[in-house]
Amino acid sequence: MYDTRVSEEEKKWQRRDDARILARAEEIKADKERLKNAHIGAREILEEEAQRLKGLSKVAYNPTVDKAVKKGEQIEKQQTTGFERTRRVHSNPATIGRL
């Protein structure tokens, strides 16, 4: 799919580059040893990415961080609620003379 803002020269380059990539893929598919090695390489990449994502999930789902975030949300909620409560008390005409 081509973007209309892409120049004709860029479109030509992309067409030719895509053709070269597809030709390389066909060469790899035709060579059993290269295809086997490509499958091994894909598994290696998959394992590396899985390890990276495992580390990322430890950061994203850290119970200590989750507690701190929840506590921060609770504190923020209490501060907001307290402010609203104070504002209502001061704006109530019946309490103005009592303060």
C-alpha cells in the first residue's frame, strides 16, 4: 500500500527492494539447509524476545509498585474528597458564623 505523499522515486525504490526481498526468500526456501537454519534463527529470536518480555512483565506487574500506585491513588482520592468536604463546609451559610 503506497502513501500518496511518497514520491515516484521512492515508490520505484520500494518496488525493487520488495522484489529483491521476495527473491531472497525464494532462494532460502529452495535451499533446505538455509531454510532449516532460518527456522533455528527464528526460534533464537523468539527465545530472546520472550526473555526480554519476561523482564518487562516483572517491571509492569511488580506487586510493590502496584501497592504504591494504589496507595497514591487512595491518597489522591482522600485529598480530593477532603478538599471538597472543606469547600462545602465553608460555603454552607449555616456554618459561617460558627467558624
